[in-house]
Amino acid sequence: MGVAKRSRKPVASDPTRIEKVELHQHVDGSIPVPLTWQLMKRHGLNPVETMTQMEKLLALQNGEEGTLLSYLDKFQYPLWITQFYENIARVVEAIVEEAHQNHVRLLELRYSPIIHTFAGLTLRQTISAALSGINRAKARYPIRAGLIIIAMRQHGPHIAKILARSAVSEGQQFHERTGVIGFDVAGAERGNPPKLFKEAYTIARIGGLGLTIHAGEDEGPHALWQAIDVLGVTRIGHGCSAIRDKALLRRLARDKILIECCITSNYQTGAVKRGRPHPIFTFLEYGIPVAICTDNTTVSGTDQNLENKRLAQRLSVSQLARIHQNAGAFSFIRSGKGEA
Ligand SMILES: [Zn+2]
């Protein structure tokens, strides 16, 4: 007992022991490799012979870094298995379990239902499969969790409206257990500006969902201005290009718009150039609320503990703990109903 006690570092010096808040994590990019492998083998879908080879296809490799599009390419293989209700529930349950092991105590997963309908599931069924996975995990672990619905930019504004309606119809206010908590737009950013999705965001807002968007990852500050002024989001995924616009930084601080920062992912997609400091430090200087997020634990080869360890090179553990605590106030999960 004594030995075990001495070997455990106190929270004050160990970033892995902080109670964490994860506000930006994708289901498809976060399925544990052994589970993907197991499900691929079971369905006879494995494109390679070993799990090690499979891991190379699922996780971004050094030579593949540098663009958002090559990063997004990694999402093809997981979609082969996540077209079936039970598989979806199973992978979501495993992701929540893994997050819990990394001391995540509040978890918002995100997921685009329409790319899980290729085998015939309806939008509603794919959403309910993911909710079911979260509920199974919540029955086993003390974790608050909810689901954000994503519309893919490249599918256009009309599909986004349909998804916003589906998301609202599974809103947390209608569920005793986990429900949908928010709405997001993701995918190839260039050529698909936020303003295209105004009506979808109006539907989501009226339906009581929290609003976030992927913006400023592969586009300039104008994308963030649009997201704030036209869509009325209260959180932004990535937002890296905001550092190029001081007026925007002041606006984000003034209106307390939280930036969901995904450090490892941002370097991998080229949103932040290697060797440059991550914008999170500028955001903190300006008093902009931030969350420390993984984006995709499998594609990015990371997890909450690794992200926090990386930041601990410049921030103290108590600063990191405060960031997580403050980020919790920006969660779209409402207490009470949906929090069984
Ligand atoms: Zn993302």
C-alpha cells in the first residue's frame, strides 16, 4: 500500500490525474484500433492482414501530415463497420470507456448520422444507436456524456437542415437518459462558408440545441466572424486563424465564445505550422475561454492525457485543471433530464 501510494504523483504535478472535460471528439476518428480490427475481421472487411498494418491506415502517419483533406481521408475505413446499429453502439461505448480511463468526467462526442446510413439505417436509428452506446457506458462509469450531431459541409445546406431537424427530434429535453445536446458543421472548409448553413443553425437553435462549428481550421478569420455573426454559435471548433485578427480575438473574449482547441490535430492538418506556438496561448492571453480537446484519438494518435502532458510543458497543472473546470461551464449537456 505504502509503495503504491508513494509511486502515485499528486494531482498538482501530474496532468494525467486532472479531471477532464472533453468538448470536441469525433466518434469515427476515435474508435480504438483493436475494436475496429475485431469488427472488420468479424464482417470479413479487413483490407490488410494484420492489426499493425490496419493501424497505419487508421492513424495519420508522419508522411501524411500537412493538409485537412489528407486528415479527413482517414475516416473512410471506420465507416465500413459503423453502418450497423450494434456496431455503432459498441464503438461509442468503447470510446466513452476509454475517455473515462483518461480521467474524462464530462464528454461530448460528435457524429454525423448521414454517413452511417449506407446500409439502410435511418437517420433516427443511427442517432439512437450512438445514444444507446453512451447510455451503456454511463451505466458502468461515472461520466457525464452527450452527443452533438454534425452536418457535413460538402453535403450542402439542404441536408444540413434535415440533420438539424433530426438532431432536434432526439434532443436531450425529450430523453430520460442521453439525448442530442448540440449541432455542428464539419468537413472540407474551403468553398463551404458558414453562412450557407444559417437556416440549419436557426432550426437547431429554436430546437434548444447548443451551437458549435468547425471554423478557422483551413480558412481565415472571416469564417469565424460569419460563424459568430450569422450563425450565432457560442463555441468554435479549432478557430486557429483567429490569431490573425486582433478585433476578432477581442470579440471572442468579450462574448465569451469558447474555442475547442485540438493541439495535436491542428499540427497534423497544417492548421498550425510545425515550430509555431499553438494559438491556445494567445487565446488564454486574451481571456478567451478554451477547452483542451482530442478531436480524434485514433486518427491523431492521442488521448486526453497526452494532450494535457503536451500542454504541461508550458502551462502548470493547476492552470490546466482550471481550463477543464471552466470549459465544463460551456458544455451543452443540461443537468437534470438526460443525466440519469
Ligand atoms: Zn473536429
